Amino acid sequence: MIALDEIDRAILRALAEDATQSAGALGRKLGLSQPATWRRIKRLRDEGAIAGQRLDLDLAALGFGVTVFLGISLAAKGRVSLPDFERAVAAIPEVQTVQHVLGLYDYRLRVVARDLSDFERVWRRRIMTLPGVGGVDANVLLSEERLAGPL
Amino acid sequence: MLIDDSDRRLLRQLIATPEASTADVAARAGLTEATCWRRLERLRGAGILRGQRAVINWRALGYEVEVSLRITLDKTNPRAFDDFIAAARLVPEVLEIQTFLGRVDVRLNVIARDMAHYQQIYRDRILPLPHIADLEALMHLSDIKSAESLPL
């Protein structure tokens, strides 16, 4: 586990807002020199505190008006090959994220579509035909906010 | 603003490798660096590209437990959504708040250091949230796909 001090936390908070800012610009905000800021960012990356970057896109403006979360439970557990299911589901272009979960469902999927009829196409042709799919529960996303977390 | 095929290629490349330099992304999208830069500025200006965010690896920071809490609210109260969301925002371990049309009303993504810490958050911070009618938990085991790619 990586030990963080207050400055590390401030750097992570700032980069989670805008990952493109330079060490110099970030350092000025935090009252730190450019090299010192750069060294801290490098350490946070090297030690794995920063997993990567994510684009924040306006999906509706790009023509993806519908996001649906699916909870999928596999039929006949034990007889379905999890790797086969995972490979097939991860290959669907409209499926943005796949999480293996424990609880009411086995997998949680985030699916984008242009509109509801496009979603129906993805649902019928891609989701319901996956190997081993049992029950599927769908919830249409209305709003979403991501928070800074315990930093 | 209308986007064309070059924008789509550019966004596909950028989604695949957000950390790559503009020169690198331009080369892979078959654009010059100057064109690429101008198009990115235009996408930012139009609000389509809202930003690039660092993804925090919570596990590396000692948060081993991630739970998806699916919540049904008592919708007889007209302020149920607003009250609940305002209160949920104040819980530091809540990473995401999503609202839905369907069987579930709200979903919270919650992280905790371990199961004992999760139990403490659940009892002290989650259960007292207002207007909860029902609640179920999905324990996050692993990410199979997390790139948030788009069929552009």
C-alpha cells in the first residue's frame, strides 16, 4: 500500500479533475517547484496510485443517447465456461465495461446505444446470444456523477 | 457541432490511449499534428471532450473492497431523490452516484479498506441515508473490461 501525504493527495485530486495539466502549472497551484511536483507525479505513477486516464465525453453529443446497465446471471452455473462468456461479452463494441460481481448477478455491464431501438438490436443480437446467459436485468441510466473519493 | 470521420478516428485513438502524445495520436489517426491539435480544441470548445481525468487505483491506496449498492427509494416522498443524493455526496467513500429508470432507482459505488471498514461505512453512513425503501449489494470481484470504449 502506498503511503500518501497531504501534497500527494492534493496532486491526485487535481489530476483526477484534469490529467493534462503540466507539473509546472500544478506545482504553482500547490506552492511547489516544477521538479518537486514532477518527482511526486512520477512516484505516484510508478507505484501504481494512478491507473491511467479516462476521457470524459459528452456521449449524447456523439450520438449515443442511451446508456443501460445490465445485470446478468449465468444459467446453469458450473457448466458455463466463465472465460468463454467473458471473452464474448468483452468483444461486443457497445459494451463499455464488464465487472464480475458477487450477489444477485454474476456480471455487471455498461452498454451504450444510439437510442432505444438501437439498444434493442444490441440486446437481441449480442446480449441474448451470449453463451450461458440466464437472467438479465436492465436499468436505463438517467444521470451520473463521479466524486473525488476519500483523498 | 457535427463530427466527421476524422474526428471519430481521432477519438477512437484517444480513447484507446489517452496518455499518448498529440503527435502519436495524430499519426495513428492519419492526421497531421497541427490538424489533430485543432480538432481536439474544437471538440473541447463544443463540450464534446469535457476533459481527461486521471483514474485513481484505489486498491493501490489500500481500498480492497468495492461494492455496488442498488437502492430503491421511497418515491411517495417527492424530495426522495434530491435528499438522498445530497446526503450520499457527503459520504467520502462514495465514488459514483447514478440514477436509473428501471427496477433500481439509485446506485452507489462504495469503496472500503476491508470488510470491517465496509461494515462500519454501511452501518454508520449508508443505512442512515434518507428515504431508502430497499437496498441490495453486489460485491465487486474483478474488472473484465474497463476501457469505456465506444463504437464510433
